[in-house]
Amino acid sequence: MSETYFLSAGADEIEERSGSGSLLRRYVPGPGIDRPIAMLDYSSGSEVLRFFRTDRHGSTIAMTDASGTKVEGPYSYDPYGGGAPALQTLVPPMSNLYGTSAMQ
């Protein structure tokens, strides 16, 4: 298992480094806490620029390259901010685990 170190500037993560100290990724902080604008990825040996694409809530929904082409995503989230399966619904909308509707 390899170690990864995360460096911060205040509340913002700004770098990831390998256990040996090699730079893996650098983050460009955005307008708010934990809202990066871009990521420079060095893990392949060369610099690769990626941009975070967000929804109106500020949640990252995709990553694009410098030309705007989607390279990762779409990402989806459940109502509590956790990662949600993109093509599968485990609990029907407007219900809970007990089978009662929010409309009752």
C-alpha cells in the first residue's frame, strides 16, 4: 500500500504528494472553502490540467480538460451529499426505508 500526503493552506487542500515526496496533484483554490477550480495532475509524469465543473449548489458534477471536453463524470449525490449510484435507485423517490411516503 502506498502513502499519500495531503497539504493544506488554511481550509483548502492544495497538493497531494506520494510517500516519497513526489508531487502527484496540485489544486487551484476557488471562491469558497473546499471549492477548487482546477487540478494539475502530475501522476502520469507530465502536467495534465483538469477543471472542476459544479452544479448550482457547488457540488462537483464532472471534470473537463482544457478544451472543455468531459473526462470524468457525471457524478451524482444523494440528498445527504454522499455519492449516489448513477444508474440505480436503491430506495424509491419520496419514500424511506420503512416504506412510507413523504406525502403521507
